[in-house]
Amino acid sequence: MVGKLSGTDKTWSDILREPAWRRTGKTPDYRFSLANERTFLAWIRTSLALLAGAVAVDQLAPNIAPTPVRVVLCVLLALVGAGLAALSYHRWGQMEAAMRNDQALPFSRVMLFMTIVVAVAAFAFAVLILVAR
Amino acid sequence: MEVRDPGLQPERTTLAWRRTLISLVVVDLFIWRSWLTSEPSTGNLVAGLPGLDYQGICALMAALATIVLASVVWIRSRQLHVGNAAASARLVLVSTLAVMGLGATAIAAIALGS
């Protein structure tokens, strides 16, 4: 488990240890920690919903668009889903670091970005459904 | 009578973890369906294991992600049953990586299915 990662001087045990920000400031009230954890899980579920949507459209609606267009749309949706999972972890860490150091919770454009992604995807699929008939 | 935790925080958190696992199983079902409905391939990657083509590997990867997340949910539920300590960064990171792995698997399944 202590092999070096290629390209970095970090070892696997460094990665798996608690990150440095976890040792700063004071431990937040457990209610806030658990609320932060649930927010993380809500974002993870959003990410899973995007993945499910991508695979479901590909599987259940093969005639919605010519195959290359359909595959590109579904892969894009799945990529946003996978990226959102990474972003949820990042935000979970940022939020707890801010709580530990009594700072304001960081503002982020994730919500605006997700609103736009979902709206554009819904519009695109609505147009495709209309055209496919 | 002292109200120990009016917000039932640990219970809500446990339920949130379980909901997440159920959402992951939904994605699994579609990936497994993609494998089951794909054209049977003649060339096996491993001799003597019919069905283990690239789609079969996607199905296995999805199962692996499910096992990883289920273990995390099991560990975290046990922790929350006895106390209300915050999650370790390791558990949160492992569940994130499981979902990202499932995302990569979903992309592979979409690309292979066409």
C-alpha cells in the first residue's frame, strides 16, 4: 500500500490519511457536519441521476436521433454526471474547511451551472422527441 | 424528559446514504440491461467464460462499484448507529471514486452499445 504514485512524491498512505484541512480550526457541531454530509450525498444522487438518464436514453430511445448524435449527447450527459461527483467531494471539503475556520461558506456557481445543464438537456431532448416523430 | 436529538440527524444521514445506494442500483440495472441485450459476441476475452466480452466487463465494473458503495454505507450506518461523529474523508472519497468509476463504466457501455 505504500507504493509511490507515478509523477508525484505522494504515497498511497498520504492520499488515504485525513487531509490537512481536517486538522485546522475546531471540529464543527455534529449537526452541521452531518448536514454537510447529506448535502454531499444529495449532489452525488444528482450525479447518479444524470448517469441513469444518459444510459436510459441510450437504451430505451434508440430512435431519438441518428446514432452518432445520440451517443455524443448521452456521453456528454454521463461526463457531466461523473464530473459532478468529483465536484461534490471538492465542495464537501471546502464547506467543512470554512466551518472549521469560522469563515463564510464559499459561494459557488455549481447550482447555476447544473440548472443550465438540466434546462439545456431537457430542451434538447424535447426537440429531439418532437423531430423523431 | 430530555430530548436527545430533536433533529434525528444520524438517522436522516443514514437514510440519505441508503437512498444514494438505491440510486446507484438504478444506474446498474441499465448497464446490466445493456450487456444482456447486446449481440452475443463470439470472441471471449477469457477462454471458457462465454459472455465476458467488453460489455460483460462493464457489467462487472458496475457490480464492483455497487459493492464498494454498499460497504461504505454499511460502515457509515454502523458508525451513525452508535454516535454522531463526522464521516472520515476516506469514506467520502471512496464513495466519490465509486460513483466516478460507475460514470466511466456508463460512458463505456454507451460507446460499446452502438
